[in-house]
Amino acid sequence: MSQPVVVRSNEDAGGTPNDPKDGWASRAGKSIKRMMSRKHVRQHHVSWDMPGALVKLGSMSTHYQLSGNKAGRLVVLVHGMGTYNVVWDSLTLALENAGFLVLRYDLLGMGFSGIAPIRQYNAKNLTLQLEYLLKDLGLTSKPYDMIGHSVGGALCVKFAYGHPKAQQLVLLAPTGMCDG
């Protein structure tokens, strides 16, 4: 398991003048790199109990959970980098209790989802993942709303731009995303 990144007081992202590579941002990047290379992330078959389901979308394996009122309005939850769909547990319960159908999934390389093709975690592959998932689950015919956190917020904006059925966005601390 990856060790948490500890930020020392009075430390900036770049570290110290003597060693700029030792700042918290560098340590966080190394932590994410370790997490992305973990054995369970690379495997398509997970041997322990896993909530939800896995679906093979082209060359991508995606873990998702679909719950709530099947007749209710669909809400898609998109997490940020370094997390996976369990961050939405409380919100999912509240949305289900309010009568919504909730789709939450793990971005490529996160949680129980497989790795991205040729390990490219860019906006194109991550929005294609969601597009394929919605098509595979037969959820493209009715309007839906999206809630995204961090990079998930940026993905929601990029995805909604080309998908008119995505009607309302809620962005929680959204970040930018490079297409490179």
C-alpha cells in the first residue's frame, strides 16, 4: 500500500532551494506513480470481493456501480485522480434516497478498473471510457446530470461539450486537464 504524502509546515510544492525535487508535489507524484503500478490495478480479474461489476469496453476494463431508482433521472459521478468511486458513497446514498439512478465508476488505472491503452491517461481516453460505458449500459437515450471532483470535474466539462444529453454539471474543485 502506498504511504501517505506528508506535507511539512512552511513547505511549498517545489521543496527546498537545495533540493527542488523533494517538495510535496514531487512526493505526491511518486506516490501516484506507485499506486498506478500496483499489481491489482493492472489485472483485469480481481480476486477479492468487489462491489459493482466489471465491463470490458474495447481494450479497457471498467469497474462501475449502478444503483438507485431505475426510472429516476440518471446522475453520473466522476472522481478525481488518486481516488476511486468509493469517495461517492455518502452522496450516492443521498441521491438514491432522493429517487435518482446513480452511475459511479473507476477511471482507467484507478480502483478496480484496468489500465489505459498504452498507459495514456489523457482526456481523450478518459472521456471515451465514459462514452463506451454509457453505451454499454444502454444509458445514452435519456438526459443525465454529472457531478465531478478535481480531474473528474474537468472530464465532465469535456464530455458534456460533445454530448447534449448531459444537461447539468456540478463541479467540485475542478482542475484543468491537458490532452497530451
